[in-house]
Amino acid sequence: MFLDYTILVIYALAMVAVAFYTKNRSGSVNDFLLAGKKGLNGWMTAFAYGTTYFSAVIFIGYAGQFGRSFGLASVWIGIGNAIIGTLIAWLVLAKRTKNMTQRLGAKTMPEFFEKRYGSKTLKMVSAVIIFIFLIPYSASVYNGISSLFEIVFGIDGWIVMIALAALTALYLFFGGYFATALSDFIQGIIMIIGVVCMIFCYMNHENVSWNISELASNPNLTWFTFGAENSGGLYGTTVSLIALILLTSLGVWALPQTIHKYYAIRDKKAITQGVVVSTVFALIIGFVAYFSGALSYYFPDILMTDAGPVKDAFVIPTMLKVVIPAGLTGVIAVLILSASMSTLSSVSLASASVIAVDIYKGGVKKEASDKKVNTVMRILCLIFVIISVVLAILNEKFGIAAIAYMMGISWGTLAGCFMGPYVLGVIWRKVTKPAVWSSIISSLVLTVTLIVIFGYDKNGWSCTFATALKDGVATSPLIGVICMVFSLIITFVVSLLTKKPDEAIISEAFDKHFEGEII
């Protein structure tokens, strides 16, 4: 254990070093949010994208829960993340986002909406939605990492969450996006090393059998069947797996913390690098995460207690405690810690920026200086971290929602609101302001409505509201996918039926060119 703790201490000191190394690189709002005028190269942007994408929620919540539920078929979630959520997303959105946000002078997603659709109210509303719905996602990351440390190291979850929050807040407060990107690059390398060690240990463990006939015949271990007995119906494993693939792969197309990476990329060469590097990174991390969860089939004894099966959040940590030898446990812990910290810093930065830039500077105090806005943004990063960790502690104490479903609510709601307005907005000239409002309002209403309807439908309409709410939240991946598809449809349809957008705004967004634009 001494070596494991030593590795953790070295990692923590490295993150502190990053904070102080980058403290002079975030003097302005542009520096703090976009790492300066030049932007970042493809490798750093790709690692920033990948490490933001994959967090403790993936390794602990999703891989543990759905790897056990779907068997090896859960690996298709990771493959979908690499192909749809990374490769295709970069090819479709990276250059378009970089060019349009630079033409419009937009630093955040709400600011993009304001300038693309000519509405300050739209900016304010979207900023509030982003801040509110990124909190449960951030909290789910804290819950995921606390589960690991509780099982493997015997450390109380709240202590881990507070320490993680403090370390993340430190380098984010001092260095902004450049510190986040630099730490993401370091953390990305650690993640690759960690997953290689993890899969090597699993494949060589005595519990794991690689008998070909067993892999071909066991429904929990085949690639194309979904493991559980209940495979049919709206709430069956077939629909659930497809919903998870689409939610986690298509959802990142409209999440502010992932879209932000395109804003700060340097040039065409960097985008080409980013496409390749981020896709390979996502394929490695996603595949190993879900593959590890599927191997829970080989550890029935340790995953079953006198009180029943261990909690979903404890599946991966429990397996790691058995599989990973002393000395490598610290490496694996740092792997998941790295994934979590990169996500937390990106989410915190995205949330703080929408309040500081879009609400404070954009409405409350328009005459505020750049220095003042920068200071407010740093403080808001700290406030967001505090709110998230408090919610995570309460969630762990009272069992408010499972880790995977907290993430599902966050991703599904945000992507449902913004999928049509953002994705169609950077591709299609004819998207109108009424269409954007239709997407945002209807997606919020649809999310709440479907949670209630699905909850009662699963339990019968005579069940209590609390029971219906709990089970409705458990269908959050399916609800998120419905809302994303609905957003694209309603944005398209309403745009065709309403007055064409102002030609001056469209010309600025699509036709205006400047020296150095990515062609």
C-alpha cells in the first residue's frame, strides 16, 4: 500500500505544479477560457476532449452497472463513443464550430446562441440551464471516484471528494483552460498506461477463462446478445443498450464542455491531428472500460454478499481490489482519478464561464472590465465545485440517484435542449430563433413529462409518486435519446414554418471571412 499511496501523492504534486506553472497564462478572459489567441495544438485538444469525455462515471458507474447487465455487448457503447461521439463529431463539428465562433466572437455556447440567433434572452436562459444541469453530472463524477477509494483504499467517500475538489479547484483557479488542457494531456497519458495495466491484469487473472466455446455459448459473454433475460419491450435490455450507445455517443455533440474544445483549437492541421488522436484515445479507453465491466461475470463470489449483489457503483472497485496486485493499484487509482479531474475541471469551467461571461458581463454589469470578469469567473469555478461536492456527499448519504442516472439526466437534458439549435445551427443557414426556443422549452417539458409517465408505466398508475419518480429517472438514457431526436426534428420543422432569420446575422455567421480562418 505504501507504493500505491506514493503514486497518488506524486500525482497530486504534479497537478499542483501544473497550477503554478500556468498561473501566468490566464491573465485575460480569452486566456482563461481559450488558452490565448493562438489556441492549442491537435494533440492537446484531442486529449482534452477525450479526458473530458471519459470520467469516473464511465469507469465506475456505466462500466460496472451496464457491463454486468449486458455482458460483452456493453463494449458496443465504447465503440459507439469512439465512432459517433468522437470521429464523426470531430469531422462534422470541429472546423465549423471553430470558424463560426471566431467570426461571431463567441467564447461560450450561450454567447454563440445570442450572436447566431440575435437574442440576449436566449443567452441568459441557456446559461442558467447549463449551470443547473451540469451540477448533477459533476456530482456523479465525485460519487464515482469516492466509490473507488472507499472499496480499494478504505477511505471515507466524503474525504476523497473534498480532496479531489480542492485539487481540481486549485489548478483550474490559477491556470484556467490552459492548465486544464496541460493537465488533461498528462492525465490522458496516465489513462492509457492505466488501462493497459488493467486489461493485462484481468486477462492474466486465474478467474478469467478464455475458452472459445464458453464465449460463444454464454449469453453474458457473447458480443451480439444483451446478457439479461429481459431483452424485449420498451424497458428491455435491447432498447436500453441502444439508448445508452446513442446517449453517450450523440449527446457529446451538444454538451458545452466538449464543444468548448473546438473553440480553442489552433488550425486545420491541429484539427486533422485531433480527429485521429481523439478517436484512437476514445476507442482504447471506451473499449477497456466496458470490457472490464463485462468480465464481472467471472467474479460472482466477490460480487455477492449476504445482503445480495454489491451495488453497481462498487462492481469495478471490488473487482480491482481482487485483480490488481499491490503497486499497480495506485496506477489504476490515478487512471480513474485523472479521468475524473479532467472532466470536473472542464465542467466547472463551462459552468462558471456561462455565468460570468453571459449573465454577469452580458446583463448584470455590462461595463465590467476584462479583469473583473476574469476574477468573477475564477470565483464561480470555486462555487460550482463546492455546490457539486455538497450534492455528491448528500447523494452518497441519502442515495438520491444512481451515478449512471445522474449523468443520464444531465447529458440527456442538455443535449435535448441544444442538439437542434447547435448542430443544425452550425450547418444550416435557415435555423430560426423560434425554432431554438421550441427546442429548449419543449425538451425541458418533455424530460419531466417522460420521467413521470415512464415511472408510472413501469410500476402501474396506482404506485406512489416517489416510486414513479425513482423508476422514471432510471429510464434517463432512453428519455435523453428521445429528447435529442425531438430537438433535431422540432428545430428543423419550426425553422421551415417561421420567418427566415436576419440576413445580416446569417452573413456574419456563414459568409464573413478573416485572415487565418480555417478553410
